[in-house]
Amino acid sequence: MYAVVGCSDCGALKIVEGRPETTQCPRCGKRRKFAKLKTFVETDDEDHAREVRSSMLANRQGEGDAFAELDTFAEMDEQVEDVGPSDEEYLEAAGIDSDEVAAAADRAENQSASTRGRSRKETVRTALRELDRPTEDEVVEFAGEHGVPADYVRTALDKLVRSGEVSESRGQYRLV
């Protein structure tokens, strides 16, 4: 579900997906309970929500008639594909072999996440996210399976705890 809602402080309009408990205004930063926001429309179609929000913004600026002449978002999305050169034409014009680019993309997609360029620190964070209240040894084992040395893991855990990103209690760690 998508809802077009308005901020009671600054009047900004935004689209909210689902029914979060709270939401923050992108313009003024005010956080409010979703249930207390003025809801203009609720729909299952994101494009419909985009259309309603855009129409409301155009009407606020006195451009409602001009907006009515525009195509829908779905139609414009389809038209974008037909505008300008294709990716292959663009690469070839830049002197890049598009077949080599496609082959490199296939190789990158076939690699496992552990070899896709995840940093050591991100591997430690991933262990903390994926494991349920892991011990230092469990994080070391997880990271070791992804090519991260045990010394680095211990140092990273200490730094993450000192920076407040991770908490440690009775030998178990969790992201804050």
C-alpha cells in the first residue's frame, strides 16, 4: 500500500509505503506518527500515488492544467527506454567493447558475495547482522570463512564497541 500524506508543519507532500509507526518529513525533518498524518489517498499502485502527489503539487503552483496534459508516469517510463542511444551504442561510441562489458558483468554476478569486494569491516558487520548474538569466536569463524584474518576481526570488534556501533554483553555482540 502507498499513501500520499502531508506534513502538518511545513505542508510537504510525500509518498509512504506500507503503514510505518512513524515517518519523518523530508523537508523539515519533523517525525510524526503515521496515523496522525493527513492522508490524501491510499492505493496499491505506486504510479497512482505518484500521479496524485504530482497533481497536488502542480495545482498548488497553479499549473494543474499543464500537468493534466502530461502523460502518466507509466507512459513516461516506457518512453524513456526509446530516448537516446542504447547502452551498447553509448559504450561503442566511447570506444569500449560492449561485449567485454557484458562478459565482465556476468563474471561479477556469478561471483559469491564473499569475493564481490565486501570490505573486511563490512564482513564483520555482516556476521553481527546474520548471527544471533554471536560470541567473538563465532564472528571470527564467520569472517574467516570469508577470508578475513582473526586478528583483524578482534581489532574491528574492539573498535566497533568503542565507537558505540556494537554492544558487548557477557561475551555476546550485537549491532546497536
